[in-house]
Amino acid sequence: MTAAESGARALALLAQRAEESPAQPWLFAPDGYDWRWWSWAQAAATVAAVAAGLRAADLPPGSAVYLSPAATPGALLAWLAAAGAGLAPCWEAAETGTFRLECAGGPRPERAGFLLLRRREDGPEERCPLAGGRPAGGSVTRPEAAARHRRESRPVLLRGRGTGEADDRALVLWTLQREAALVLEPDPGALAATLLWSRPTHLAEPAAVLDRLATVLPQIAGGRDPARRLRRSLRLRTVWWLGAEAPAVETVAFFSRFAAAPRPLDLAAEGGEAEAVAAIRPQVRLEAGR
């Protein structure tokens, strides 16, 4: 499944969620010391507005549009908008591409604005604000509102990586299929703290990231009994590793003690539809440890 095909599938699911539960939060992202969230309806309205702006920009059909690999709402929605406009989302070699799509204004829905950047051979890059690329409306911005998902029974997925890989896009599809909240942490150094604060039910990261979390989490927990705090703070039901390389034995032991034993990404076992599973690269199911 190409990035455009998975994006089209995600658009259909997003439209369904926006119709069924328009005000329910979907995307969560940090904004300094606060957190902001986007509802299904806000995300759908943003994607529709940006896709309309891209179509009005009169790009050749199927043009490659280069996107940011960051784990931010703007980058994720840019992927969906590019797919909705009939373009080809790309994440590699952006510095040599003719067209780039960026989100400015930070994680607040009411401030998000999208720019189409055109590279010209005979001059500087042209920055074109997209008509209709800034949706109306705003989000509740109080910290306690951003923590609502922790009191809900639906799944909550924490990601520290954007949508540049097929696995990442499959996981976005999974959140749409399961009506799951998606917490995005673009700062690798803050991922462990966000894991403790946001208390997700699902985590999906490469083995190296899981290894680092297993080392850093006890240090952040601190106190006389960090193990007790970890047991109280972590509510992970599923920990996936991405890629063929498995986490270290110590990492498996850590997550098995405080949460769930890491396993290879398998959305079929989590109720994901065939379209999402098809987007996942073939993975070698290795025994944990290296």
C-alpha cells in the first residue's frame, strides 16, 4: 500500500469518525508546558481545507510533495491532505524536491496554517500560504482537558515518530479503526516523561527506543521506590517494536515487569483491518534479545 493509498483509506475513516463523534479528541501534542488536542472534526476540517488549497494551487496530478517526518499533528494531517488532493506524499530527499508542504503555527488547531513551498531553479524558494489552509474553531487548552483521554476506556497510542514509514502510517490507520487517541511527542528526549504523564495503553517504537526507555524510566520515576511509582503510572497493555531487530533481553524483562512484554508489530491481533496490516513491511519475528 502506497502512502497515497493508505492516506486515502485514512481519510475515509477520519470522515466517518468526524461524523459519528465530532468533538471526541484524537490527536494530542505538547505546546510548551501545556498540551493541545484536535478532535476528529477539527482534524477532518483541517485536512479538507488544506487539500482544497493544494488543488487550487494547480499542481500537476500525482506530483511528489515532500513532508516533515516529525511526530506532530501538522505533519500527520499534511500527509492526509496531500493524499486527498491526489498528490504523492514523500518524506525522503525533501531538500531536492520541487514541492514541500509545511505546517506553521504550532500544535493549536486555531493557529495552524499550511504553506506550500515551491523550489525554483532560478531563484529562492517561493512560500505560498494555502487558501483555506487555516481552519476555523479552537480546542480546549487547559491541561486537565488534555488529560481527558487518561480517564477514557478507549485505547491510547503514544508515538515518537511521524508518518514517514509504512509501519507508522499503518498505526495511524489503526487509531482510526479503533477510535483510539494518538499522543504525539516530537522530542525524543521527552518521550519517557510523556509516557509517564500520558499513561498510554499502547506503545510502538523501534527496539533502540524501547531500550532507551527501559533505562531512563526508572531514573525519571526517582524517589525511594521507583518500581512502585512505575507500577502505578504505567498502564501499557501492548508494547510493539518496529523493524526486524528485537529489543534487548533487559528491555523485555523491564516492560514485562511493569507493563507488557514487547512483541513485533502485529495489528491483526489488535483488531486492525486488512488494509492496515497490508501497509506493514514484512518483519522477521526474532526472539527477543541480542
